[in-house]
Amino acid sequence: METTQKKVETKKVKKNQGFQGINSAWIVIVICLVIAICVYHFILGNADNFVNGDTNNRPVDGNMLGTIYKGGPIVPIIHTLLFTVIALSIERYFALKTAFGKGSLVKFVENIKVALSKGDINGAKVICDKQRGSVANVVTSTLDTYKEVENNADLAKDQKQLAIQKSLEEATALELPMMSQNLPIIATITTLGTLFGLCGTVIGMIRSFAALASGGSGDSMALSQGISEALINTAFGIITAALAVISYNYYTNKIDKLTYSLDEVGFSIVQTFAATHEK
């Protein structure tokens, strides 16, 4: 059994091809932070966005970039979260595209079940070679174990079924981390985006009312300008959180579909062995 497991893992490594995802997500976050800081200082903080070319003055009327800049140092932090969600969502798209393989996953599962019903194990492996992807990798490893235990006279039927089931679980365990990596970061940003947005708004409101109080008069224009600048942070925080929620739920749903296909094919393999072997 230990030898079988080693063979499965070796074959598994050889079968993994294509884009597997980014292992060091912190690198993406750092790059997004650098981009956000550059955008904040060189695009949003461009002198043309402000009256008399001075960033200490109010933004030019109707200039949204200058208004966003006035949101303060919290702006590049929120933008870092936003850029990270976008980058990791793109990364997950290509990683899961590789995991699903070349053709339709539903059709692949159906073809494997047809081949198994005919007892054509080699034909099923050919289908896996054409499909590739995580499901095909798992099925190939399981079918290898199927053929290895099939003619092993030292094992009872229930032991052979157990070996096939164990091979399926081990192969699946090797593939699932690749599919779900970086999703926890996106899920975390779902909350962080909203919190940082609200934090920026609160800081902006405090600053606006403090400036209004120090002016000694009710300057409604200054107050409304400060409030609009503060609410910019809320807007970006909500946008960031919304994109993170959509991305997380979308890719989680795709992983669930892939996992269901694995379970379906694995069940078919075990049942085929049970139905075609007396001992």
C-alpha cells in the first residue's frame, strides 16, 4: 500500500501541467501597495487637479481625482485592497481554468462513466490524458491504483476497494489546496474593504468638523467639501468589498462543482470495481 501511494504521488506530480497559481500572495499585495502609492501621489495628487496647483488647496471644481486624493493616507490602503482583489481574481481564473481541463467537465465525467461501465480502463485513461486538469489527474491516479490492485491475489475484495478509495482521497487532497489557495485572502478583504472605508470616512468627518470649528463660523461649503471627500473612502471600501464577495462566491461555487465531479467519478470507479469483481 505504501508503494502504491508513492507511485500515485509521483505520477500526480508528472501530470500537473499549466498555470498552478501564485503561491506567495504577499508578493501580489506588496506590488499592489506600490502601485496604489504611485497612483495616489502621481495621478490623484497631480498639481493640475487642485486650485493654483497646490495640493493643500481644494480640488478644481468637478475634478474627481483631486477629491479622491483629499481622502487622505487611507486612500492608498483601500486601493491596495482593491487592486489585490482584482489581481487575485485574475490569478484564480487562470488557475481554475487549468484545474478544469481542456473540455467540458460534465462531458468528461459522462465519458469516464461510460468507459467504466464497459470495463475499458485504458480507454478511461486516454480520456483523462486528453482532458487534463485536476479531475483528470485524480481519476488517472485512481485508475492506476485500480489496475495495480485488480490482479493482486494477496488482497481481499474489500481491501482492494479500500485501496482504490484511499488513492482517490489522497489524489484529491493533493489537488484541492491548489484550487482554493488565495481565496481566504479575498474573503478577508471582503471585511477589510468595508472597515477601512468606514475608517477613512470617520477620520475625514472628524477632520472636516475640526476645521469647521476652528474657522469660527458656519462655512457650509467647507463642510460639504469635507464630507464629500470623506465619503469617497466609503465608496471605494464598498466597491472593494463587493468585488471581493462576488469573486469569492464565484470561485467557491466553481470549486464545489469540481469537487462534486470528483466525488461522482470516484464513486463510479469504486462501484464499477465492486460490480465486476467477485473477489
